[in-house]
Amino acid sequence: CDAFVRPFDGGPAKNPDNPVQALYDMVIDRAANYLYITTPYLVLDRQMTASLIRTAKSGVDVRIFMPGIYDKSYVHAVSRHSFGPLLRGGIRVFEYTPGFLHAKQLVADGDVAICGSVNLDFRSLFLHYENGVLICDAPVVADIRRDIEKTMEVSHRITMDDIQSRPWWQKVLAPVFNLFSPLM
């Protein structure tokens, strides 16, 4: 097997050039067919949002899987606030209905995967010490894709109707919470 497996780490000591965000950006930007991501927290900065949307608009099937049952309601509000731009950008967003989804995985094009402790949020990318592994051309990449596909079978696809039909107070509070997103 000609697999490539590269452990990585990141955190405040590695800033301002955080290798974790650079690695995620590289995989996202190079995806050609599909990009599936699971993350319990989705608090994206403009750069990551733009990168994901640019990839989707290039014709890549981009899907993000989030928990349907959250452990932090304010993070849920901020995550849902970011769904609108992602959906308008051609990204499919799903919520895992059986419970809390804590997996932090990314798989692209059948040959690249990332697994580890990295959430897609500011704190995880810049403030916390995180680690993971980049896997290329290894049989486990197909296993990760199958795991995400099984997650999709029990997930609800979020639509713009779902976003627009939120209660008025959620629509008001989400942008306020979003102002504090770097702290979440």
C-alpha cells in the first residue's frame, strides 16, 4: 500500500500561520468531486466560508454534517446562522437526528481524509491545541466515507425553508451570538 499518513498539530504557539487551517484550506480547495465534513461545531470565519462556497460553486458536491441535538444552544444558534450563506452557496447541510454528532472528519474524492480533534470553529483552529491525521491513498479513506454515508441515512437535510421558518427570537439572537463567535 502506498498510503501517506501525516499526523499534525496546531495551537496558539503555531500562530499566526496556523498549519491546521492551512491544511483544511488546501484539502477544501483541491477537492474535485466531493467533500464531506462532519463537525459538532460550525463557527466559520469568512475565509473558510468563502473557501467552502468557492469549492461548491466549482461543481464539487460539498456536504456538512452537524448534530441535530446540540450540547450548547448558543453555538447551535451561531451554526444555524451560518447555514443560510452555505445553502445559498450550493452546500448541502445535514443534521444528524439520533443525537449528538461528535465526529470530526473530512473526506474528499475517495483518496484524502482528515480525522482528529479539530472542530470547524475559531477556537479549535486558533486558540486550542488540536491534533489530527491527514490520510492519503489508504483503504481507511473509503471506511470514513462509508461512515459519513451511514450518518447521512439518519440525518435531516436542512433547507432554506428550515432556516426561514425558525422562530423570530432565534433569527434575532443568532446574529448577536455571531458577534461573539470567536469566543465560542
